[in-house]
Amino acid sequence: MHQAPAPIECIILLHGLGRTRFSMSRLGNTLEKQGYRVVNAGYCSQCRRIEDLADTVIPKSLQQCIDYGADSIHFVTHSMGGLLLRYYLSLHRIEKLGHTVMLAPPNHGSEVADKLRNNVLYRIINGPAGLQLGTDANSLPAQLGTADFSLGIIIGNRHTIFDRYFASLLPKPNDGKVSAASARLQGMQDFLVTDANHTTIMNDPTVIEHIRCFLKKGAFSHASEFENNESPGYFRELP
């Protein structure tokens, strides 16, 4: 008697503002070794508005998953990548949508963008999308509504030396770019604050373990699930 083939699970990775697909490469390689088909989407995050990026990048990535014959499609996003997905889902339904993990998403905008929106260098470096990340009622994040899909969110509570000033502008805890308060989103299933910074959170081994767990179970790992019962350095908050 032949066993039914294992379902094909595809994961779309969406990097953040000012980054490239290579920032998600380590995470993608780890997930591929676990048997997932991975689409590590690359796009010029500083070139266009979030709406335009979402309408270009996400359909192309979904088609790659369809070409793989995916039975389910998951997402892992970093920073602004989460807003691309939220914008797309506000207008479209994704067939076979599985679980989504957002890393350090500015779901309610960032005070850093508020502070720097009139700075010429900030505008040049971050482009049109960077100007959409404010916290005011007219910002794009404020227009996107709640989550009606399986969502887990992880935010760091550390910052790099380069983000020390920005960290002082944000409510604590924060990762130097985004605060935990901004990352939270009504409708999410799980939420973690962990010892990581905004820039490298996707490469943290503990974070990757939590991602793997959420993709399987729709919930993050508990401390007791880690080898040798070592503390994973996080605290969980209720959705």
C-alpha cells in the first residue's frame, strides 16, 4: 500500500526597508532544510510606495508557490515586509494561506519615521515607502485594519549601537526601530518579545526555532520545548 505524498508547503519571505533578499537567506536555507519550498522575494524597497511593491512582489511570489504545487502557502516577513502583506490581504484573498510570522513589523508605524520624515537624507535613503511609515492617522499602517489570518509576531528588545538614539524615541521595549506596542496587531494568535535587535532578528537561532514552531502549530515554542530546558531569552505576551 502506497503512502500519500507529503503535502507541499511553500514559504514566501519578504524582507524589510533598505534590505535585500540576502538578509533573509540564512532563514530561508534553514527552512529549506526542514522540507519547505522557499520563495525569497527580492524587491527595491526604496523605489516605490508600499502599495505598488505589494501589487508587484506578492503575486509573482504566489505564482512561484503555485508552480511548486503548494498545498499551503506561509509567509515570514521582516519589518516593512509585513505591511506589504497586510496591504495585499486588505484587497485580496490568498488561496491555501497557512501561517504568517512577522518579525519586528511597524504595524502602527514608527516614531523614527515621524522624527525623520523631513530629513533630506532619510527621504533619499528610504524613498517613498519610508515616508509611509509614520504613526499619524493618515499613515498607511493606520489604514490596514486587523488581522483575520493566522499570525504570530516577534519583536526584539535590544538595539545596535547605531540605533541608540532612535531607541530613546520609542516606547520600551523596542528594537531601535520599532516598539513592541507598534508591532502588536489585533487578531494575532501569539506575540513574543525576545533578546534580538531589528537588524539581525531573522538570523537569531531562537527566533528561527519559534518561526518553525509557529509554521507547524500556529503558536510559538514554550521554554520547556527547548533542548536542555535552557531559557530562550524571551517573554510572551497575550494577544
